[in-house]
Amino acid sequence: MSQGCRLKVKAVPGASRSEIVGKLGEALKIRVAAPPEGGKANREIVALVAAKLGLSLNCVAVLSGQSSPAKVLSVEGLSAEAAWSRLLA
């Protein structure tokens, strides 16, 4: 069975540029340029996290919080420790 983890995310849509800001409490703060409509911001968050982790898009998914700034992402193939170290590097 492959390892995986869940990441709490605080999303800030409509930013001037897309970036991973850093830790905010126990969550990862992410600014995305995409607007929060039609799932655009969610798709951009998934793409940004997958790229930073070196994973394919299908390894990262929004588990909860589709229409909320507070989200939980599912990450397949990495432990929580490995994911955090890559995201904050």
C-alpha cells in the first residue's frame, strides 16, 4: 500500500501571483491568481502543490473545502514529513 498524507490548506484566491506562502498554524497558506469560481482556484492549488512536491496531478486532490478557503488536500506517495519539507524548502 502506498503511503500518503493529508494537508490542511488556507487558500487565498485572486492574488496577483500564485505561490506557496508558508505555514499558517497547522495549515499551508497558498495564494493563487485564479478566481474562486468554477473550481479554478482549486485546480491551481492542486497543480501548484503537485509541482512543488514533484508529483503528478492525479496524486493530489481536494478532499474537503471545495468552496471554502480552508481545505484539506490528499497527497499520495509521500509522508506528511516529506511533503512539508518539500513544500517549505
